Amino acid sequence: MVLQEAQIVVLGSFMTDVVSYVSNLPRMGETLCGHKLAICCGGKGANQAVTAARLGAATAIIGKLGNDSFGKSYLDALKKENILTDFIGLTSEALTGLAQIIVEDSGQNSIVIVPGANNYLTTEDVMNSRDTFTKAKIMLSVLEIPRETVLSGLKLANELGVFTILNAAPAVEDLEKNFYILSDIFCVNETEAEMLIKQPVTNHDEALSAAHRLMEKGCKKHVLITLGKNGALLLSRDDNNSFLEPVFVKAPEVKAIDTTGAGDCFLGALAYFLAYYPDWPLCKTVTNSCRVASLSVQRAGTQTSFPYKHELENDLFV
Ligand SMILES: Nc1ncnc2c1ncn2[C@@H]1O[C@H](COP(=O)(O)OP(=O)(O)O)[C@@H](O)[C@H]1O
Ligand SMILES: *[C@@H]1O[C@H](CO)[C@@H](O)[C@H](O)[C@H]1NC(C)=O
Ligand SMILES: *[C@@H]1O[C@H](CO)[C@@H](O)[C@H](O)[C@H]1NC(C)=O
Ligand SMILES: *[C@@H]1O[C@H](CO)[C@@H](O)[C@H](O)[C@H]1NC(C)=O
């Protein structure tokens, strides 16, 4: 099947994850020998798109790869995931985004991220993909690309009546009001919430007050804070701007072995359920997204841990 139209548009990022496994992290100036190497596709935007596509969503990514071997192999991988790649540009200005990850046997890691080509995704690229926006139901974006590009995407989506989800990740200290105003769902994890509101978020009460603070910053509809093994908090306003009763959604209790990418899996699932089950109450959409994400934490890796529809229980889809 060749996709022509997408229900979900991800305006996002790509990173090639190069992971070296060593017994101890190197000290300054030290050269040491690792015992394993892995090269995988990553980046928050692409991770989210891959989750949605594996659940069966017609998904497009708007993004920028380098005109290099990592970029070309990333493009092939996305095609295999059945993701619409027509709006992905190749740039010669910078190399494909890269995350150099060193993991020691204890599980501790150190990471260097170079956004590279992701920094060259422009407002013009968004405007050139206007066609795909007009046909989509959901736009999902992240902050691993230039902020003004994200803002252009949010504005265009709002203009065209496309439902917007902003995952304000990675964590930033401040964000212009428009990012909040233009997002139908504003979603962050605890660390990202802490950075934005400059207060700790370590328990249910603090999460609830953080959600209210994020609403005060300009969110009009829904604030969603993911809480790791504790699930997620949803705070919504109705059409008259009155707050609805906040909902703490529990995640299934599972044995987690690798939680990297859990948030991306959650967001990809959220976009999928919103696009394909638009009549569900949002708390059901969030509950089912937590169930999909809880599956990913039981497997190793990032994209390798994201489930396909056939691996999930049927009752998730009714
Ligand atoms: N240990 C866990 N057990 C079950 N579900 C989990 C676990 N960790 C994460 N999840 C699921 O993944 C979602 C996102 O996880 P979280 O850690 O908040 O995001 P991030 O990956 O951004 O840190 C949670 O809302 C939850 O549904
Ligand atoms: C990519 O690089 C090749 C040469 O390696 C060149 O022919 C091509 O025009 C480049 N494409 C872009 C989009 O820069
Ligand atoms: C939240 O996501 C950031 C990346 O944006 C990550 O560094 C951090 O560990 C996550 N926090 C939690 C509590 O999972
Ligand atoms: C909004 O307010 C109007 C007028 O007060 C009322 O008729 C309507 O039912 C309210 N809608 C909601 C969703 O509460």
C-alpha cells in the first residue's frame, strides 16, 4: 500500500542513535574499548510517527535529514514503516541529527546530541506541505526543531482546523505564550513541567498544581502530564473555559526493563486514537495510550520496543 494522504502529520525530528556499550564511562582524555555497538533510528518526532504508523495510522512526517548515508538509510526505514516521506527534505547544510550514547554496564549513560539537519527545518518547509495539513486530522509536534518552525506549524494547523498536540520536549525553561494558546493538547513529562513552571513535580498534588500553572500560561483546552509508572494527569476546560474534574489515569502495573521512548510511544498512540476514534471521551483515549506505552517499557530499545497493532489486545480498539 502506498500512502497518499495522512490522517496524522508529525512536524518533527530525526536522530540516528549510535550507542556504545562499555564497562565504565570514559574519564576525560581516556580512550577505552567498548564491547557492543548499536545504530538505531531515533528522534522524538520520528519515534512518535513510527508508533502511530505501527498502530495503523496513515502518518506523514515533515522533517529534515542530512544528504548523507544516515539520512538515506533513515528514509528507507521510514518507508518500510509505511510512513509518508514526501515532505521530508534532504539538506547538504548539515549532517543528519545524531545522538552519541554511551551506556555503562551499571545502566548509567552519557549522551551528546547534535541536532544537525533538524535545525534546517524551516517555516517554508511547513508552508510547502500545506496540502498534507488540509487533509489531516491531527498535527503533532516537538521542540527538537527550530521553535519558529513549530509555531508556523501550529498556526497553520489552527487556521485549517487541524487538532494540535504539542509535546514540549526536550525540556525548555521558557516558551512563548503562543505555543500554549495554539495547542489543543499540551503534553509534557514531569521534568519538562518542572522546567516550565519552575517548581518541583514529584507527586499527584504537585502535578495537579503544575497542570493549573500550565493552563495559566495560556492553554485553552487540555494539559496532559505523563507520570511514568503512575500514568498521566489530564486537566481540561470545557467550551466555557471552566475546569473539568482532573483525571489521574493509571498505567498498567508491569515489569519495566527499558523506559526510553515511553513518552514518544504514548504520544504516537494518543495521536492514533484521536484520529481514528474521535468520539471517545479523552480520558479513554489517554487510558488506552498509557496501555500502549506500558507495553513498550517491557522491551529493550526505543523504536524496537514500540508495538504493532496485532500485538495488542483487541479491547484497546473498541
Ligand atoms: N514503569 C512503567 N510502567 C508502566 N507504564 C509506564 C512506565 N513508565 C512509563 N510508562 C508509560 O509511558 C508513559 C510515558 O512515560 P514517562 O516516563 O512519563 O515519559 P518520558 O518517556 O517522556 O519520560 C506513561 O504515561 C505511562 O503510560
Ligand atoms: C545530495 O548529494 C548529491 C551528491 O552526493 C547531489 O548530487 C545531490 O544534489 C544532493 N541533494 C541535495 C538535496 O542536496
Ligand atoms: C522527561 O523527558 C526528558 C526529555 O525531554 C528526559 O530527559 C527526562 O528524563 C524525562 N523525565 C522523566 C521523569 O521521565
Ligand atoms: C456554557 O454556558 C452557557 C451559558 O451560560 C450554557 O448554556 C452552556 O450549557 C454552557 N456549556 C457548557 C459546556 O458548560
